[in-house]
Amino acid sequence: MDEINDLFSHSVPMLCTDSSLLDTFEKEGKLYDSLWWLDGREPEFIRDEGKSLLENLRDFQITMSAAQKPVVPQETDGLPITETLGMSFCSGAGAWQTFLGLNPDGSFSGEYSDADADEVSLCHFHGRFGKVEKLTDASWLLTLEELVLDTGRSVGEEWELLRISYVLCSSIR
């Protein structure tokens, strides 16, 4: 954290999309992250002003991990959805993306792709989740029972279409 704050001290804000961090900058009167959110966690955690931000952050992690109650999965009859749930995971920096359609019965289909200049790695797939367990009101644990590649080509096979080179990959992010 000290290293990050040192970098902040030589920086000029251009855009900050994190309103909490922006509030911290305004409160501090400079680009500095005081980790204010560590305060107000008594009695579990009390910041030690004699320690660095990083040391306090590590102590906070240890303390809060120890205070965390273990999650006990609860078996359920199925997913808490009544229609297909569309999900996407993507990154602009790496230009990779995964789209997944999860159905109420646990079946799914999806596509993974990763573009790098004029080459695209591609994988179409489908499968099924079996055992469904509820962890919290907002999280579920699914057991993968089947995964099938649907691209119709061998893993590693390359082909060209409309001047773009494609290669079938087996990794899904």
C-alpha cells in the first residue's frame, strides 16, 4: 500500500470510477488510500497506528478469515432459476470472452474465444451440472457432470475463414 500511495503522490487523477476511493481522495485532500474501511470493525479488528498500511491489511485479512463462519452447503432440488440465465466473462486487455447460458435443469451451452490480431482461439461447448448446493442466499455450488466440445474440429486444429485464422482450444476461462 505504501508503494501504491507513493505512486499516487506522483500522479494526476484523470478518471476514478470507484466512488469510495474518490471519497477517500477528497477526505485526504490528495491521492492517497488510507484504507479507511479497516476502521469501525471493532471488536474483531482494531487498526494498529504503529504499523504500515500493508501490515494492517495483512492483520485484517488474518483476523477476518479467522472470524468467518464456515459455509455449510445445503443440498437443494435444483437451481433457483426458471428460465435460461445468460452470463458473460470477458476482458478487454486480453480480448478473451466466455458466454454461458445456464438452464434451470442444470444443462448449459457456451462459447469461449480469444482474439489476438488476426488469430482467434475458439471453443463451443455444452454440458450439464448435477448436484446443486446452496452456500448463501446469493451463491451456489454446482458439480460439473458433463462437458462436451461442440466446435466440430480437433483440439489444436487450425483453419481460416474470411482472412482470420482460427484454432480450436480446449481451455475455458
